[in-house]
Amino acid sequence: MKIVYPYPMHISRGYTYMLSIIQFLNTLANFIPVDLLCLDDQATLSKFLQENLGIKLSKNLNIIQISNKRFGIKSNKFFFIKGTINHLKNIKSERIILYTRDLKQMRLCIKKIKNSKRSVEFIFEAHQILSKNYERENNIKQSLRMKKLESFVFSNIDCLVCITQTLSQDIKQSFVDCSKNHLILPVGFNKKFLSTNHKNNKYDVLYAGNFSKWKGLDSLIEAISLIKQTKYKDISVILIGADKSSKKYYEDKLKSLGLDNNITILNHIKHKKIFQYLSVSKIGVVPTSSDGDGFLYTSPLKLYEYLGTGMRVVSSRLPSIESNIPDDIVYYSNPDDPESLASSILIALEDKNFNYDKVKNFAKKYTWDKRAVKFLDFIS
């Protein structure tokens, strides 16, 4: 058996979702041969893994560089898919699993392969329902176009992997032809986080991740402003992952609230360096808003990394998160509610009965290795 994962992008760009893709495939390759078809070459991804994640490229992860350009024209629809089909034709394995989270590549592969002599099984990993996202944005034309694409893919695949229980339920309700063979598989985390030791707490609160508006950083900053009015007037917070524009926006907000001495903002850093900040922080925060993907679809990488280090975790109470994380593992707060968030952070700070071992033991079930085993059990 061989897994082929077509993804027509430069994984080395290092966006959060790309970190998830490459870490999972690299771990999966320790159990079964995997071909990753992308725009990067083997040397580039090997260097990227080492420099950004501190891990080595698995010997069983075969990086196949496929161009999506010809004669100065860029097209995944014509050029990348052609390279994907040619690669599939040359594979000698008796069982081929075509696995991806790219809707358009999956549709093209299904159309060109499903009724051919080449036997391929199709597994799609869903992280959201894009048509509903466009609908919320009132982009009806794009929503209808995406609904047609999703309907085709969901009705023609053999299995569907969903990152949350709520996403699986939403897909089953919205796409009647996609009601069977669902695997609920939250994102994982590097097992190295399990070895993190909290020697001291330089920071009371940490956030590490994307600075998009729906991530809830405005609510977090307002919550810290409320906490500063309590006995924790010297509360120390670090926010990691800003870009140039978001850093300027939030630094201005800190000054207006008088929090510039309490909150430090760092730009995006190499992922392997996050270890050192988690090890000196007491609380990890997931203040996700209820808008957009957060409500039903999010499975935050940072949430499992926080838990893996044994940190106290304060999280928005969203169906997507609550469906997998029990109340006795995290301190829940109401989304988009600074007062509720401030209250949960204060409870976490003062909890003398916090069970470090319980959190660690829960997190052990969600390493990339455990995710790979669960995935392979499913397709077997």
C-alpha cells in the first residue's frame, strides 16, 4: 500500500496548516510509504523541516516536485494535475490511497482516474465547509460554485477525514451523499512538546499562533486590561505570531489601554523555538471567536501543543473544541466575552488543584504518531 498526497503549493512557505500537513505526512511515512507531490523539491523540504521544526525528513516520505507552470502560464488544473496523473500511472503498488485536503486536485483526480483501469481509493481531509464560509460573507455566487465542487468531491470519495465531530455532523447534514465512512481526527502535535519542563514562569499568559481577527486577540487584550485592575496589576503576557500590520495594530491598542508594559508582541518565529516560550509560561490561551471557522470547524494546533507541555489552558467554549476537550482538562470561557475570558484566566492562575499529570496523559493521545496509527487503522 502507498499513500499519494497531491498538494499544489510550496509547503516550505510554512503557514500553520502547512506545518500540520508536513508533520503528519512525515510521521505517517514512518509506518507506510508516502509520496508528497508539491512545488518543493526534496532538499528544500528536508532543510525546512530541520530549520523550522527541528525534525528530519522520513526516509519513507518521497518528495515529488511537480511544476504547475508551462510556457510562462501557471495552472494547477492543466499542469500540476498532469504531473499527478503521470506519477500515479507509474506506481507499482497494488493498493494506492490518494489523500489530500485540496478540493480542486481531488475533483480532478476523481474525474481522470475513478473509472480508469488504475485502481485508486480516494480519501479527503476536510477542515471546513468553504461554501458556508462564502455564504456567511454574503458571497452567494462563490458559495454556490463551491457547493457544487464540495458536493462532487464528497459524493465520490471513499472516505472522509474530519478534524472535528461538529464538522462531520455539518457535512452529513449538508451533503446527503456523504454520510458514511467518516473518521474524526483532530490535528496532532510533535511529541517533543511532552518533554517540555516548566522550570519557571516568566510569563503568566501566552498566545502563539495566527493574528487573524477571528482568533480573538482583541478579546484577550481587553481581558488582560480587566485583570490588571485586580491584584495582578503586573501580569505578564506574550503574544507570538504577528506580521508587520497586525503588530502595529495591536501595539497601538496596548498603548491606548496602558498595557504596553504588560504585553509583549513578537513576530512569527520558527516553530521549533516556540518550545522555549511554552516552557516559561503558566497559561496558554485559545481565545477563538465564534465567527467563521471557529464555531464548528477549528482544531487548533496550538491547543494540543499547550496541552502537550502540561500548561494550564484557557479556551473559548466552542462546539468544535468542546466536542473533543472535556471541561476538566481546560478552563473554558465564553467566546468574544472579555469579562468571561478574564475570569477564566484568573481561575487558572489561582487553581491550586491543577492536575499537571492529567493534562499530560490526555495530550499523549494526540501526538502525530497517535494520529497516524488511528488513520492507518481506519483505512485498513
